[in-house]
Amino acid sequence: MYSLTEIQEHLEAATQSTISRQMIGYWFSPDKDKLPTDRYLPHLAKFFGVPTAYFYDDEVAREIDDEIKNVLALRALTDNLDEDDTQVLLRSLGDGFTPEQAKQVVNLVRQLKAESVVMKEDTDAGVRRGAAVPLPDFRPPRRNS
């Protein structure tokens, strides 16, 4: 979350002009329906890392809001992972995983690690269960374009 002062400082530096925090607050007020002028809109979009259409196109705003929700859900998921699990997950995320798919990847990694530990314990105890079977290549699901 950004303060009005941080937004103000960015806009003033980008436009080489002054703007009041009250005006910026007015843009973000839920009971107001006023957008920044063309002078400020591109700079505001750059500050937040969104396209300018985010501020006036409901479909674009919905798509970006959904992406943000997914990123936050994935961040919450990775907070509970060890470094190895996080690396596997992050390598897999390049194809646009949903949080549910990411949970499946994490659960698969944990299951494989648990099976590996059981096999090692059995081997250490002298129990032979058969030859190890190589794991299949894991292919992350792809989004239909």
C-alpha cells in the first residue's frame, strides 16, 4: 500500500509540477468517479505498474485484479515452503499456474520427498523393495491460448 505522499512525490517528479495530496485522494475516493487527467494518468499507471487502461477499462482492471489475487495466494503458499520446494514451484510458474495448480505441484513435490525418505529408511534398514523406478518428466499444465 502506498501513501498519498509517495504517489504525490512520484507524480511531481515525473511531471515537474506540483499536485496536492487532496487531488490524489479525490481520484481514489470510492464515492468519486473522477480520473486523473491525461497529464497524470500515464505516470500514475507507471507508478503502480499497470497499463493506463486499468483505470478506465473494467475488463482490464478485472484481469489485473485476478492476477494480483493469484500472486498473493502464491506468495502465501510459498511462505510455508522450504527453499527446495519454493525453487521447484517458481520454476514451474512460468506457464501461468493458478494457486490451485501450484498447490498440486507443492503436494506432488512433498509426496515424492516423503516416498524418497521412506525408500532411504528401508534401504538403510536392509529392506529391499525392488528396483527404483525413475520418475516421469513432470510437465506443468499449459493454458489454452
